[in-house]
Amino acid sequence: MTTKNDFQGILAKPGQRALAGVGIENFEQLSKFTKAEIMELHGIGKTGFKLLLQKKGCHSNRKINRNG
């Protein structure tokens, strides 16, 4: 059984699995991580990270947070 998360339709399956593997299923949880921490995950590359930023509507290279 699969569960819906905030990243379906944004990231390819490997990226979704990488985030889920560390317990990240929504943007609120994602906002607690730095770009470096997210980029270390196998399945998240530059393109995937850029897609997350675009969807969240922020441009920060440090943290993905509500303030951008």
C-alpha cells in the first residue's frame, strides 16, 4: 500500500523514497533540513531540489522554509 505525500507529482519515485526513508512526507517536515542534508540523500539531485524549491515557492539555498 502506498501513502500520499506532498511530493507525489513533483519528484520521481526515487526522490520520494529518499525523503520517505528519513521520515519526510510533507513540506513542514522538509523545512527542518538544510539543502546540504537533502542533497546528501540518494535519489535527490539538483533537479529534484530545484523542483521542491519551485513548488514551495522559495529560493533559499540554506533551508526550505516558509520564509523562503
